[in-house]
Amino acid sequence: MDMGHALATGTTQRIAAFSSGLDWHALPADVQGRARSHFVDTLGAIIGGISGTVAGMVVGLVGATENGGGLAIPGSRLHATGGDFAMLCGSAAHGIELDDGYRQGSVHPGVSVVPALLAASGSARISGPRFLGGLVAGYEIVCALAEAGHPALRQRGYHPTSATGPIGAAVAVAHALGFDAARTETAIGVGASACGGLFAFLSGGADVKRVHGGFGARGGLEAARLAAAGIAAPQGVIEGPSGWAQAFTGVEIDPALPPQREFRLLDCYIKPHACCRHIQPAFECALDLMRQNGLRPEEVEAVDVETYTISAHHAGVGWGSFADAQLSFPYLMALAIHRGAAGLAEFDDETRAQPWVGAVAEKLTVTAASDLDRRYPEERPARVSLRTTRGTFSGERSEASGSRDFPLSQDELHAKFMGLAAPVLGDRRAQELFDAGISIDGGEDASAILAMACQSSAAAC
């Protein structure tokens, strides 16, 4: 950032005013509907991910116990205190690659915002409208900052989820707790110092990516609590000298916020597959080619993929671990050809060890195409050609399912939630939880959802 030029002023103040002035009841019906959907989707990801490998390691560190004392952790018999709860739930939600996202900023808002709100609701009475109003505010700010900083944020090596998550989560909790604009700005000032997270995990060690959601949730929750306790923090921290924009993007940013534009929540996606979103358009394209042409795996001789540069970076990721495989282009293309699915079950040790995975990897070429780079992030394009013993079959996708252009239906959202929650809670409890989550804005105490979501009986929670 050239500090010799005048910086955009008032960005942080506008964010604070937006959050403190947001009224759930005045929001458009489509925004309210998306807020409900993204809440239950993230809740399902927490429940599905809480027993994962990475979440299990976090459990051992944060001191979660079955002896009560703290908040009931969804999908488990464990309890943890506020910051630990947020860390664990954020890591669980981000740990199975089924969390929501925003393409224009290459960011995952739910894994920071929803766990922080759940943690806040466990220690203060927050109504359903305040809770979901906080979700809308938090999503807007995570997405606005990530979009305004894109692609500089990613090119400088940062993971947008953990680089924006603490600020968005702080805004969400500030709204839910009824902060005025001045105190909200203080929460943003604290949250900005909690931001970070590097994208180096593409070279291996992808487990650390999973805890980035936890970092965002905990950082934002604690930022709001510190602001409430009276700690001082820089004002104008987004746009000011040595502030967030300078540190993380190197460019001046001044994103428009509603009502000057529509809510970014409307452009957030819900994942149908348990893998990196950047790979999903190519995965679905290959899947379509296999199904539409009745191709058998043994007929495929070569797989050629053209995509945008950020997506193509995943071509060199291996599949030695569960976490790495979910980020691996070779592994996902092998699944498209041999399994026709990319659910959690497809990333187990036995499947990753199958010889056909390596065989497809040897046949795969992934190329970054300049024309597709120009279309990203407005689209997430991929072209796939399968050269087979019966000829070459080609196709293209501009985006994957679950996006605004290719939305999941309510039935598909319900099926995804039940697939994650029912094996843990049982069919009846999972259905009751879905119904309660999708109508949470009708309740006076959002924390009631925690008792319904825990693995023990509601009384024990």
C-alpha cells in the first residue's frame, strides 16, 4: 500500500454502523431465508465434523469434558467454556470440507460466525431474531472484506477465512449482544489483531487449515467480550495506517454495504460435496460426462482439465491423509471416474489406498487457462475432456451445485443435514433439530438449540 496516497476513510465506522443498525424484521424475505438455511447447514457441519480427526485433537487441547460446566457441544456429550467452545466448533465445521462459502472472496464465513454466535448465546440471553441478525451482519462483513481484498489477500499467502473471520465473528456477536456503533468499532479493532492464517497448507499439512475456522470463531468471540469489558482498540482499524487493509491486502479497500448493494449472503453457496470448492466444478463436470455417456472407468485413457489458476494449484496436492485428499485434484477426479461421489465416506483410508487413484493421477493434466482466469471470481469455471476408448467427451461448468445459479433445494438441504446429524443424534432428534434450526428466529432464547444438538439427552445437556 502506498501510504503517500490518501486512504479510504470511514470504512470501519460504516461497518460498525451497519451492524448496530441492522434490523432482522426489516430484512428482505430472501435474505432471512438464506440466513436460516446457512445456520442449519453450518450446524450440520459442526455435528458431522465434531468426531473428525482434527476436531478430536482440538478436544484434547481445550479441555472439553463430559462432566458439564460450560456449553454443550453439538453432536457430542462434551462441554466446553465459551472461547474453547468456539474454537472446537469452528474447527469441526471447517474440518470436513462441507462448510459454506462465498466465491467472490474465496472465503468460508459460517465456520467463524456461527460458532461464535452459539458461544455468545450460551452466556447471554439472545433472541432468535438477534441471533440471525448477527449471522447476517457477520456474513456480510467476512464476505465484504474478503471480496474487497481479493485476489491480493490470497496472493500474499493468507487464507481469507482466518484473515477475515475474527472481524466478521466480532461483528456478529456485537450485533447479537446489542452493541452500539462505538462499541462495535472497538470489537472490530480488537478482532483485527486476531486475524491471520497462511495458505501454505497446499504444500502439505492440511490439518492446520481446519483449525482456521476455530481461530476465527474464538478470535471474534473474545474480541467482542474484550470490547464489552472496556479494552481500548484502534479506531478505523480497517483503513488506517498499519491497519487490516495494509497488512493483509496491500491495497486500499472501501466495500459497499447494504442498502447500497444487495446482501452478499444471497451469493453464498452451500456445499454438496465434501471437498474443496475450487475443485467441485471440474468434479461435477467429469461426473456428468461419465454418467451422460455411460462411460466405465476402464475406458478412460486421459483426463484433461482446464481451470483458473487458484483452482489449478490443487493439482499438486496428494491424498495421503483425509485432509489432503479433500484438497487434491487428482483424488477428486479419481472419485468422479470410479466412485461417482465425494461424500465423507469416500475419503477413508481404504479408498485412498486404492490403486485406481494413482492410475487416474498419472492420466490427469490440469492447466490454468487465461480465459478462465478472466472469468474468476465472477464464475468458478472448469473445462474437462475425457479421452476414452470410444472417443473424447468434453464439457464445461461455470460453477458447482449449491451456488446461487445452481441452488440446492430445501429438500436437498434437509437431506444433507440429516446425513450429517442423524448418524450422531438419531433420526428423530435430528429432524427436531432441523425444524428448530430452520425456525430459530421465532424463539426467545437461541441457546435452546444447544440442548437439542448435544448427543446426550436434552436434560443431561
